[in-house]
Amino acid sequence: MSIMWNLSSRVQKLNHFPSQNVVCYTKRDDELGCGISGSKLRKYFSLMPFLMEQGIEHLIIIAGPQSNNLLAALQLTREFNLKVTAFLIKPWKVELQGNFKLSRLFLEEKEIVWVAREDWFRVNELAQNYLNTLNEPGFVLQEGASVPEAMRGAMSLAEDVVVNEQFLELTFQHIFIDAGTGFSAAGLIKGLAAVNHQAHVHVLLLADDEKTFKSKLTLWLDFEPENYDCFYPTTAKAFGSINQTIKTEIRRLAREEGILADPIYAAKLFYEARRYIEMKSIKGNVLIIHSGGTLTMPNFDFL
């Protein structure tokens, strides 16, 4: 099945990042799609053709209500006329706001299976059991679309970075990327290896610890990468949490760089990357991946 995808995003030079030994840029993957963030669009580049080729008729989505991937997957299920069931972790209070408010445009209440927080550890099992009851071809889409069939699309980020470098006539020595499930970071690392790119990848771990991320790399990759390191948030450390420091970063990025950055992923990445660059005295050309998530911003008060 042939599907047209735009997987080329620009690189923007940053005005107010340190220091005299480094030049910072950001890759605007947030501009790849309107309703679908860049990292998700890349994953579905290879995932959707696979689903169509396999004759899948029913997509079972595992996600949180505010998930960027839930919103992305729902748009594509409607576009490709798939039936859908969403296994969602049940929040303390179900509120129709943020991404979930948008997702409900595509999703009926009867298509939701709420999973209690204490049962979330077995959500993959629950979704698979549901799949086994269907009388039609189905597919379980794990959190963040972190499935092997999406890896080829995730790797396209590295290929597009090379295109950016050729256009700008420079080479990036350091690339910063955030990690929720970590799948996009794994795709970047694998994609750079495939084109023999020597950039060092710095992965901001927002949800997992380093041991868990490394175990995922072992699962997703067919080699042991060496050109990366992991670091953690120094503020608003819990996944999904925000504080005044992150709110200030969002305003700073808007007013100094002309960039909208969500508080869960992008704003934390920009804030922590700047601190990391200074702390480690990094030199050379630096690229920060802005993967998107902008649609979550109206859910928060920044002013």
C-alpha cells in the first residue's frame, strides 16, 4: 500500500543558548503534522502500511488519556477506517481536557476500556485477551506505538538529520532527545548507526531509569550502542509533573526563540539540555529534537 508522508522537518538555529564553544539548533519535528506530533508521525510511516498489508481491521490502543500517541492513533484509525478499542489507565478523576478532550472527538465512550492503576502492569495481557475474543484481524498497539513495526519509521529521524546537515553544510557532534517509552530515542540511535553517523546522543529519561532504558535498547536493537548517554530531569522530576521553573522555560522559549514547547517533554528537554551543555562544557554543533506535543499546551496555565 502506497501512502504519502512528509518526513522532512527544518532545523532552526537557537538565539539564546550557551556558550561561546557551542552552536545550538533545534530540529522542528513539531512542525511535521498538525494533530500528530513528529515522533509519532515517523513511527506510523512504517506501522500503518504494515497494518494495511496484514489486513488489520481492529486496532487496540494502550495509552493514558492525555497520551500524544492516543490522539495520533485515533486520527489514523478513522482515516484508514479501522475499528478501535482504547485501553486507558484510569486517572484519579476523569476530566475532559487537554489531549483527552481532542481524543474524544474520535473516540466513543463504548470504545474505551478503563484499566485501574493497580492493574496497569498487566494491561498488555488484558489487551491481548481482548484481541483473542475478536472475530476479525486485530493488532495490539503498545504504549507510545513502541512496536517493532514502527522502528523503520523511527529511524527516519536520523536520515532526515543527515539531510539537514547537507543543507546547512555542517555536522552535529551532539544530539539531545527526550524519552518517554524511549522508542524514538532508540530509533535515532539505530538510524545514526545505519548511516555511520558519529554524533553522540544524549537521552533525557523522563519516565524510565537507565537500567530499564538499556534493557529496552537490547530488546529493540540488534547491536550494543556506545554513542549515547542518559541523564535525568533536575526539576519537576516525576513524569508528567511541572513547576514554575518549567513554566518559565516555556515562556522563555516563546519569547526568545519563537518556539511553543509543551511542559511534559519539550520544555524539560530544552531546559535540561542547556544545563547539561554548561555542566559538561560541551563543544561543537548541538541539535535538540523538538518532537511535538504542542496540542497539550492549552491544558496548562503558563502566565
